[in-house]
Amino acid sequence: MAVVDEALRRFPFIDPDRLGVLGGSYGGFMTSWIVGHTNRFKAACSERAVNNLASEDWTSDIATAFRFDFGGMWFDEPDEYRRMSPITYVRDVETPLLIIHSEDDLRCPIEQAEQMFVALRLLGKDVEFYRFPAEGHELSRSGSPVHRIQRAELILDFFTKHLSP
């Protein structure tokens, strides 16, 4: 948020009332985290994100990797995994959220997006979810051309809808 503050200070053309945030992979995790901790952004797009560190730890192609970051496996440190998971703060999300995920993502399996989407829908939050079949973690860079175009159009349409004056 300090970087956002500094950008707003330095660049008067940025409208502080029409800020959007987008991130993929770790950036998707951070986007999901941000919207659970601030209402500063008017719209957000979380792509291929980790939203629940515990289930990520047993479903991902890098399963058990988080044990080095959290001091143990998810079943040894459940409170830490829960504390660091964006899904924990789902009740606090007020920002309209676009979730984009690929069905064949082995790094961040599709269930990560499904959990966040279902929780937000159950809570009556403003959320959209698009899943891409036969795509992996690299959709935005090396996915099929038709899916990369669809992804870009979804993002542009979503932010136009939520950020236009």
C-alpha cells in the first residue's frame, strides 16, 4: 500500500477513487489477500491464485513446499496456514472480484479458485469466475491464442465495468 500511496503522490493523473488491482500466481495470492484486508480498490482480478494454503499444500505439484516457510506441514501448523490464507478473510471482501483460473493448473489447482468463488457467492459478494479448459499455470503467456484473447477481453470488460467514470 506504500507503493500505491507513493504512486498517487507522484502521479496526479491517477484517480484514487478508481483504483484496480490485478495479479497472477503470487500476484493472484496478493490480490486475494489485498481485497480481504482493504476496500481501497474499486475492482480486483485474481488469476491462478493460492487462496487456501492448507489445501494447496496437499494438491499442488509443489506439495509440502510451504513447510519451509511456515515451520512445518499444514497439519503441524494449522493456525499459521489459516492465518496466511486469503480464504480466511473472505467475509471481509467488499471489492468486486474477478477470478480467472485454468483447469489444468498443477501449480495452483483449480480448487483454489473454486473455494474462493463459492465462499464469496455464499456470502452474497460481487464475484465472477472464469475457468479455462485445457490450460495450465501459464495461460497468460503461453496458453492457446483464443484463450489468451478471451482472458484479455474478460479483464478489460470487468475493469471497464467497475472503473469507468
